[in-house]
Amino acid sequence: MIPGKQNSLATMSPVGEMPEADGHISQAAGELRTAESVVLGFLVYTTVASLELPMSARERLTIIALNVLTTAVIFLLARVTPEKPRSFLGAVRDWLPALLILLAYRESGMFFTPDPAHRLDRVFVRWDSFLLQNKWVLATLSRLAPWPQYYLELAYLFCYPVVPAGLGCLLLAQRKSETRNSKIETRRSKIQDPKSKIVVDHFWTTVLIATLFCYAVYPMFPLTPPRLLFHDLPGPPVAPFLRMANLWLLGTYGVQACIFPSGHVAAVTATALVVRAYRPRFGALFILAAASVAAASVFLRYHYTADALAGALLGWAAARASRSCLAATTNVSER
């Protein structure tokens, strides 16, 4: 058995590497993953909130029914998933949290009540004015137009696939590691081989802590998107084809509110930090993507600066918290 200090995820190196890949998770069938426990905690929270807060009977029954069904699916997958990493049900279990994030987003929107006075909006927009009215920012957006605007719109449009792309990157790295030759195999002490299911659990635990916290608290901070309330888009107008795509997605599938902390920024930040922990080179690209999403959310007026900063901080905090959670709940044993 590997000594306890080496088992702890808290002993990650400065670049965030996990313990050596000579371990596997001795997880019995039916045992919940840490990420699944996070989801169940959120479902309990929304169920209790639906019973205590004013809402229509239809909304209340919808939330309870969806939560009961989701809970049953989670426990069923935990019970029947075989210990075969490439089984169909194993893949369903690995990817299910992506759908559960959307469920949590929609449920949280049922608790949102707008503030007609827009008190918090007026506080946040005053903070934004220092950035949006900066002469250097305005000069850059004007002289380089339309390319900064196009880049930021494209970055915000691609914030949606960043999370599944992050998990896909780690799973592809796992598949690639299985075909490495013996020469590369000798380097495993330097490069983490993401074979263990702990990688998937670590990824989703981090992302879910970040996103579900945003969805749990944002109804307490009633905000209207600044693009709708203040129409304060900085810089000259440019061809709106990319912006139209973003606005269509937000108008069709969004909850028509400004989430504080920003769920988009929190999710992409959490994703970038986990990918960087296992694959630093790919992680650098994801960190660039996360920074671009944060900048786009502010300069394109999808969010206030406070939303983006709080989301980035939450993503970082979730990455720290997930390591502690997994260190306390996983059993890494020697092959």
C-alpha cells in the first residue's frame, strides 16, 4: 500500500500533477463518486427550496419530479456500472454531469425574481465604468476593430463546448496512454497517466462545485444583463453575425438573468485548472480560453466585471476544494 501522504491529492506539485499513475481506484460497484455526491447535494437544496419558497404548484412538482428521477438515475448507474472503463454505461456515467449542469441551470432559473429597481445593477455598472470608459481600452477597440470584437464574440460562443472538450481531452489522453511503447512508459513518474477513474471524478467534482454554487446563489443576487439594461457596449459597432449567434443562444436557452458569480467563467476556469493538472500544455490553451471568456463576458456586456471576477475566483476555489474532497474520499491502492 502506498503511504498515506502519497495517496493525498493535496500533495500535488506546483504544476498541479496528481499522484503517480501506478495506482487505481479500488471502488466497489454501487459506490458514489464525489462528483455525484455534489449533484445530490444540489438536488436536495433545490427540493427543499421549492417547498419553502413561493412558486407555482406546477414548478414545484416539476422540480421534485426531475430531482427524484435524476437521483434514481445516479444511484442506478452507480449500482450497475461494471468495472470496465469502456463499457457503454460507464461512458454514460462519465458524461452524465454535462446534462445535469443544464438541469441545474434551468431549475435555478425557477427561483429567480427580478428586482424592478435594479439596485445591484447600478452598483456593479459604476465599477464597470472605470474599465469601459478607459481611453486606452476605447482606443484599442476602435483602432483594431472589428477583430477584437470578433475574437471576443467567438470566445464567448465557444464557452459552451469548453467543458466537454476538457473532459474529452483527458479521456483521449487516457486512450493514448494505453498505446504508449515501453520507452515512453518509463516516463510515467514525470507525466501523469490519467487511467484511473479518479481523473473523471476529479474533473467533474471541480466543475460541479464551481457551477452548482453559482446556480445555487444567483437568485439571491437579482441582476439584469448589462447589454439589456444599459446598452453600454464599448467601441465602434461591427458586423453583428457572431453576436447574433450568442444572443440567439441566450435568448432561446438562457434564464434571462445575469448570473453572479458568472457560471460560464466559473466553469471554464475550473475546466482549465483540471486539464492543466494532468496535461500542462493543453491546460495552457484552456487557460487562454478561460481568460478570453472572462474578458468577452465583460467587454461584450454579457456580464458585469464583478460577475466575471467572482466566477474566476470560484473556479480557482473549486479546484482547491476538489483536491481536498477527493483526497479524503478516494482509496488509491497499489496495483
